[in-house]
Amino acid sequence: MSASRGGETGERAGAEWVAHLTELRRRLIYVAAWFVASLCLGLYVSPRVLGYVKGHVGSVEVDWSVFSLTDGLVVYMKCALLVGVVLTLPMLLYHLWAFSRPGMTESEAKGTLLYVPASFALFVAGVGFGYAVAIPMMIRFMMKLNQSIGATEVYGIHHYVSFLVSFLLPMGIAFEMPLAMLFLTRLGLLTPDKLKSARKYSYVGLAILGSLISPPDFASHLSVTIPLIALFEISAFIAVRYYRRRSSLIPLGQV
């Protein structure tokens, strides 16, 4: 009898695994289909996006050149791929949430669902800040430096766009700091006391990061570092507020 019960339990567990894998496969198909559609849209809008980027980097005017026959194609496809990835990001986050939803309580599901639009909005805000504020300063500084040494400025489109992408993506990720700190607080890994003791080290780390991604002049360094520190303080405020609110509800049996 125990053997039959063990067999039934194994069959039930196997059926649950098959159901989970089927659900995962279905959601991955949705995400892949959305990515293909977004990539097609990216192929359509890439010339307009590249034209906008070329003409709207602050007050800086840069002429692009190509140094091989494939430069234009590579940049075109890279831009289309980036458009597809960015537009697919919220859909991917939503389906990850939906796949994990059965294992959450009602309050956990509502709380974590907000991470989907918030994560996308923060990423876009980081890219927008880098594009509108930091990138023009960096380009002006580099152009002045090149002119000071008597160099003739000829900018290849491939290297120029790669430079933009390599700078803007980390900025978008850095702006995810509030969600990351809130998530760690929800897991119990981050507390107000730990935040307080780590604040001075965080300032030093953010100052170093700001110096690495900004031109080596004081004004540019401050214009990047101060927003990063302000973002850290906002993140800490949100995390501490959530921690205290959750702590006040625990005696009432709520989390």
C-alpha cells in the first residue's frame, strides 16, 4: 500500500513538473513572438532613431563616417536589436512574474507586479539622463581634447554608436538601484542599520563610478556623481520606509 502511495506521489510530482514546463514553454513562446515583432519594428524605425541620435546629442554636432562597407549594416542591425530588446524587457518581466504568480500570496503578487513597470521606467530614465546630460559633456570634452593636440576629427559611425551603447546601458542599469534595494529589503538582507553603516562606503563607490563614466573635469564629475548619490538616498529612503512599515505590521500578523 505504501508503495502504491509512493508511486502516486511520484506520478503527481511528475505531472506537476510537466505542467510547469508546459507553462514556461508557452510564456517563452509569447516573449519570443513579442521580440520578433519588436525587432521588425526596430528594423523599420532604426534609420529615424539613428538620425535623431546624430542630430540631438545636446548642442554637439558630429559627422559620422564609415570605414568599411559593413559599418552601416552593423550599426543598423545593432540599433534594431536594441529597440527589440528594450521593447521586450517589460513583456519578459511580466511573464516572469506571471510564471511565479502561483507561488505568491495575494499581497506579494500585487507588490511584485509593480516591479515590472517601475523597472522599465527607471531603466528608461537612466538612459535618458545619460543621453541628455552626461553624453554631451563627454563628447564636448573629448572634442576639445582632440583639438588641443591638433588631431583631425573623423568619427566612425560604428565606434561612435558602440560608445553610446556601452555608456547608456550601464546608466540604465544604475538607475535600477531603488528597486534593487527595495527587493533586498523585502528579502530581509537589507536593514536600516546596514544602510546607515554602509552609507559612507556607498558614497565613495558612487564617487569612483561617477569619475569613471564622466570626463576628468570637476564640473562633469559632479554633474554625474550628485545624481547617483541622490538616487542612492532616494533608494535608501524607500527601503527604510518599507522596512519600518513592514515591521509595524508584523505584530498584526501581516507581512
